[in-house]
Amino acid sequence: MSAAAKLMPGGFTTVQPVTEEVKKICHEVKSEMEKKTSIIFKDFIPILYKSQVVAGANYLVKVDICQGNGEEEDKCVHALIFQALPCEGGELTVTRVQYPKTIIDPLVPF
């Protein structure tokens, strides 16, 4: 059963560690996220997410894109990804991004 099928309609779920399915979704839209932020990601590690059932599913994901080196603070992107219903093709779209974010910034709908 897909992550979208397990969700209750309405608001976002609580923050959770990413699943393999959410990691796959993120990697499928990585280039779209890079275009929206106008940067090429040094790293790309999805770490946390929230989801919401709509006419499809919304995934609000925190992605670590630059591992700190001791002098540099970790940088993250928060992305809102929409997945259409399977009967409508299941297409993935990056609706919005917030950048720069840090590893400690809360993952809240925007």
C-alpha cells in the first residue's frame, strides 16, 4: 500500500523520518527543486517529511543539500511536492520550495 493510501484526508501528518517511497519521490523531482532554487545541490539527503491527502497527496519534505564542514552550517531545502492520483497519471510536481533553511528549522506548511 502506498504512503498516500495510508493517509487520512485533511491536515498534514506529524513530522516523520522519510520512507523509501518518499526518498524515491524526492529523487525524481531533484532537478525541478534545483531549478526552483537556482543552485546545484552538493548533497541530496531527504531526512524528514509530512504528508497530506488532497486530490492526490502533498509531501512536505526537508532535504539536506549541503553537509556542514565544521565552519559551514548545514543547509536544507523545504519542498512541497504534489503527487497526482494514480488514475490521473501519478505525476509529481514541486509546488513550492523554501531555501535556505537549516537542519534545525521546523518543517511547517508554507
